Amino acid sequence: MSTAHVAIVQEPPAILDLVEGVRRAARHIDAAAHDGARLIAFPETWLTGYPAWIFGLAGWDDAEARHWYAAFLRQCPSSDSHELDPIREAAARAGATVVIGMNERRAKDSGTIYNSLLTIGPQGETVGVHRKLTPTHTERIVWAPSPDAVGLRAHDTEFGRLGGLICWEHWQPLIRQAMHSQDEQIHVAAWPDMTDAHQAASRTYAFEGRCFVLAAAQLLRAEDVPGQVRDAYRAGVGPGTPETGLWFTGGSAIAGPDGTWITAPLFNTPGIVHAEIDTDQTLAYKNDLDVAGHYARPDIFHLTIDRSPRSSVTWINHNEDDAGATKEDKRTG
């Protein structure tokens, strides 16, 4: 038996406040680890928050939209930023693997943001960064699509093969198949909220991939949103959203490889969802269904995935070293 104690953090994010968000993340990692968790997951863009105001500020040449984009950008770190060190230190302190949804700035001074899942290992190291391949609908105003498939991978961990996808990537059959082909045993499904459809997608992914799914959803109160952007944010949450109360109601849950909930969705309250899982079950359940193995038909269907790193700029500089020889320095922009 190969068991793992896993957890999902369903606590309010710090909207537009990186320093506070990092502080909260470290505190929640400590709390989850104190109760035994060795894999700890956070929802989609938990770090600095889901930018729902974009749905209410989608007009052309909108000065208010530019204002909030700039404010948002200033609070988005790059994935290798030292601003994330307290989270890395908390992971190392706990000896835990952490998967956290974040708004990732492409580089320190870049004007581009990705919707990303950052995986941090038990020594505080970066294990991987997955960037959402296709932002949905109005999200394309604030997030760039991932430039490549470099982060579309499952990782070896002490408790099994670990991967993750973001929100509506779970309805892209080719993306799902790419992950299933890597023999995931634990999958983080990161969501902003947990609608009936999101529950169905999470459970279907577990059944289809014969894996455990940590379906992580946000809990957000109206008072967690800065006052100046609250009206636009409320419009993005959905029609009829009340001015006060819960705007995202959580619903985090954990599904087993048969597609049933191990822990029922936790709605309307903050907390940390815990479960003990046996990853050997992911192998046993492939007795009758392995969509990338014995249940596939490679003689008929074939999927090709290009993981080549992509960039719009390549710099080639010719400099002379101290000995007078010419050397070529290639850097990707």
C-alpha cells in the first residue's frame, strides 16, 4: 500500500495583495502540515486572486480597466521571484509538496500575466510551472495563453505521479489525454468556484484517468475584494450576486479513481479539506480502463504534443573574450 495524506486549502485569498497572500499561504501550509498533509493544493490563481472584474471592465480603451490591470500587474510575481520565498520555506519546513494557483508575471518587468500552477517540492524547490494553455472568454484580456507546452507534464513525487490542470482545461479532450498518457496518480484540478459542471468535470477526470483528483475551489467574501473594484468584480462573479456575503462559495473536494467523492464538497465555510489516499488504487482501477494504454487504439488515433520552448525573440550577441576569440551568446527573450 502506498498512502499519502493530501489537503486542499479553502481559505480566502488576498485580492491584489501579494505580500499578504504569501503570508497567508505560508500560514495555511503550516496548518495543513501540522495535521499531517504532505501534498497541499490551493485553487486557481489563489495568489493575488481571481480577477473577476475583467468581465465587468471589458470595454475598448477603458481607462478604469487599464488602471486595474496596472494595479494587478504590480502584485503578480514571476515564478522564480524571491517574493515567494516564504511559501518555499513553508514547504521545506513541512517537508510537503505544494501546488498553488497564481497570477504569474512573465518576467520581473514584463507586462504579461499567465494563469499558472506552481508546484514546489518538499525542499522548497520548483518542481514545475504549468501555464493555462487557453484562457476562457474575457479572461483573454488579462491572461496570455501559455506560449508552449513545457509545463504540461506529470511529476514524480514520493507519493506517486502528480499533475494538474486549470479550470476549463478539463473540458479539452486533447489536454486531458496528454496528462492521462503520463500515468498521473494524483491530479490537482484548480477552479475559481465549484459549480455542478465543475464537480462533474472533476469526477469525470478521476474516472477517466483512474486517478485521485484534488478539486480545489475558492471561498471569497465580498469584504475580501477592494472597495473600488467591488462593483466590477461582482458583475464578473455573476448576475444577481448580492452586495454582501459569499461571492465564491468554495466546494473543494477529493475524488477517487472510480469517480466518486472521497470527501464531499465543502461549501460556504473556510477550512482545509484532508484525506488519506492509497495511490496503489490507481493501478488496480486500470484493470478495465486505461485510456492511454490497453484501452487506447494507437493504430487508429495518434496525438502529437510539441513541448519545445517558444519565444518571440532570440538574441544573438557576438563578443570577444579576453583572449580575443569570438564567442556567441544566445539568450531567449
